[in-house]
Amino acid sequence: DAGVTQSPTHLIKTRGQQVTLRCSPKSGHDTVSWYQQALGQGPQFIFQYYEEEERQRGNFPDRFSGHQFPNYSSELNVNALLLGDSALYLCASSLGQAGSTQYFGPGTRLTVL
Amino acid sequence: AQSVAQPEDQVNVAEGNPLTVKCTYSVSGNPYLFWYVQYPNRGLQFLLKYITGDNLVKGSYGFEAEFNKSQTSFHLKKPSALVSDSALYFCAVRDVSGAGSYQLTFGKGTKLSVIP
């Protein structure tokens, strides 16, 4: 049973650039949520996608955007990167929006120089 | 708004001793509560959850947690700690009757060190 996968594992960008992170949900799951985990902090909710639409959003600026594809995979896009965007980006999947358990992928480590 | 507090940044326990990692929460409605574990340079691994029913919840690797509504707590416990339990532990809450009902809100994490 394939778990949540994310790519790439690591990424280095410079300020002002744009980045795209990718996530494939656990087999059978249809909902994807994205979280940002800064060093030494707990994950913070960015947004959730269900039925190819953004359903809920956390306290993140519009520079953070996403997409969900018909096969339930998802992308997180960040424009105009800032140094403060350096973090581990985690994708979580669940069955349905109200699915009680979110299962996390290994994350993408983004470093902004 | 929902929030989680993990009052201890670090917990040290000797191998074979019982361990407790503390968590308190605040929600306006009904909570779903979760514990996750994170090993270095890894994602979060689900341990256990409380949805409803029995206040004592059993999870993976011998961990359990007790939901206490009056104290708004959800402490993680294990009767006998192993060195391999050393990791970062996160408590999380969902307010299933609130506006942010689909998002998890996490505490800052507690680093557990089990000493051989």
C-alpha cells in the first residue's frame, strides 16, 4: 500500500524565485492538505484541496497557491520567495474532507538563499 | 480559534521507565485529538487519535493517551520507554464544529530522549 509521496526531497532557491512542490496521496485517499514546518516549530496549515478545489485556507499570503489534479495528486506553488519561506513542506492525505486521520509524506525541504 | 500547548520542550526518561508527554488544547466546539511522531529529517507518523467514546485510546508501538475533557488535556503515555522511542512528538487538534474544521493545529512539539 503506497503511502504519501512528495517530490523533490530537497530544493534550493534564491529570493524572488518561484517553486513548485508535488504530492501524491496515499492510495484510496482523495483529499490533500499542505503544511509548512519551520525549524523548531510545529506544522502550520496552509490549505486543503478536495474535488480539485481549495476548500480551506490557513493564514498564508496569496503567494502560496495550489492545485489538485483529477488523480488526486496536488501541487503547492510559492511565488516571490522570501528567506522566511525556508521550511519543511509537508503534504498530508485523507479520505474525504472530514476524514478523521491525515497521513503525512516525508516532506520537501526548501531552502531560500 | 483552536490551539494546542505542549508545555515541555524536552522530556528525558530512563529506558524501561514509564513516560508521559503532556498536551492541553483549546477549541470552541468538539475536538478530534491526535499524536504524531517525527524522526530526524522525516515526515510525521500517526500514532493515535481520539474521536469519541472511551477516554483511553491505544495506538501504535505501545503508546496510549487519555482524553480529559474537564482538564482539556490529551497526554501521551507509555508504560515502558525504549531508546528507539527517542523522537519529536506533536499533539494536534481539529475543531470539528468550528470554521476551521478540516485543519490540524499542532503544538510546538516535545523532544523525547530515552536514556539507556
